[in-house]
Amino acid sequence: MAFDFSSASGESFGDINDIFFKKGGQSIIPQTSNNNDGMVNLAEIRNNVVEISKNATKKINNGISQTIITINKDVLSVEADVNIVLTELEERRMNSTSIRQKEFIDINNGESIKIIEKTEMYNGVNLFSVQHENGKTITYPRGMFVGSEKKFVPKTFYIREAERALEDTIDKFYEQIYDIINDTSNLFETSDGRFIEIVLETPLDIIGGMQVPDKLQIPVKRMFDMTYKIMILENVICINNKVVGLLFIDIWF
């Protein structure tokens, strides 16, 4: 005669879940609530075990992706490689964006580069092929772009840092620049008629010695009140890490 265990029931002592979810006296899953009222039913036990297992799996895996980034121990000067497990958000954003065609600046000389390809070595190390201003293509490891030993930084960040250095430089030489633009023989209109340009006879040293890209118009907002008009310094131009040109917009009253 067969026995129907699904309808079996009886009295229990302690938490019945400890039988399934404890090892060596320690829980192997996130803590579960104890709703034991002293009676057990095998059908309920079966359903309860399945439900607890599903919930435990969700809690353990919640927010964790399958992507692991390994940072070589030599890069960090530590004894062992460091493994970073990405969250689901980090993994999704990493996979939905591309580093290709992103522009970076060499912090040692201010040279602009562009990433043209990303490849992966057999050991999981990411490599990035970049094109330099002279057209030459060179491949660099991840550590050249992120971490304490990085050589390249995003161009947008670098330009903003250059702006700060140039703002301090203009403030330092403000009176000298005022005297220069007060002599109208120093003023020339750019070919497109947009700006009034001044080419400095004596270039200005950039405060802090930051390497600034050559011939790039870098925004620096400063106002010069000429009593009958306002001269707004819009951009500065540098060559060989010195300020050589100033671009103004004139406002008349």
C-alpha cells in the first residue's frame, strides 16, 4: 500500500529550516524568518524550501554581474592581483558605451590622441590602440588611461584644468594685458570678423607649468572695462606652453 507523504504532518521541535539551510551550526543563506508554530506539513515544507532557495539566490546575486576586472599587482604595487566584480549597473553601462574615437591628452606634453581600437589579450588584459597627432599608431595597456600611473586623461577634463591655469595666468598679468589692449595699434580683427585679436610680443608663462596644447582656443572669460567700451577676453592661444594670443569680443556703449 502506497503512502501519500504530501498530506503527512506532525509536531516539530526547533526551526525545521535548519535541517536544509544550516551547516556546522551556521546559516548558509541570508537569514530567514522563523514562522514555525510547532506543527509541520511535508507539502508545506517542500514548497517552503523551494521558495526560500529562490529568494536566497536572488539576494546573493542581486546587483552582481559576471564581469570581473583584474588589476595587475605590479600596477598597484601590491602582493597580489586585485579582482573587481562589476555590479549589474556597471556592467550594463560598460557594455552600452564605447571608448573608440574618444580623445585624450598626454599629461606629459599636452599632445592630443584618439583611441581607435580596443583589444583583449589572452590573459584578459585590455589594450588600446591610439592615433597620435603625427599619424603614428601605438598600443597601450589599460594602466595608461586609469589608475595612479596613467599617462592620458580625457580631453574634456584636461581642457578644463588648462582653463583654470590660464585663468590664474590672466589674473596675474591683468594690468599688463590692460595696458596692451589700451593701445589700439595692438588690436586686429580676425579673418572671420568674429574676434579682436592680440598677438603678444612677449608670451606669458602659464602659472603652474601645465602643458597646454598648441594653437587650441581655450576659453577664459575675463572683462576689461575701457571706459567707453567693454573688452571681453573669450579665448587664449598657446604655443610652446606659453600664452601668445588673446581673442576678445568688444561691446560698445
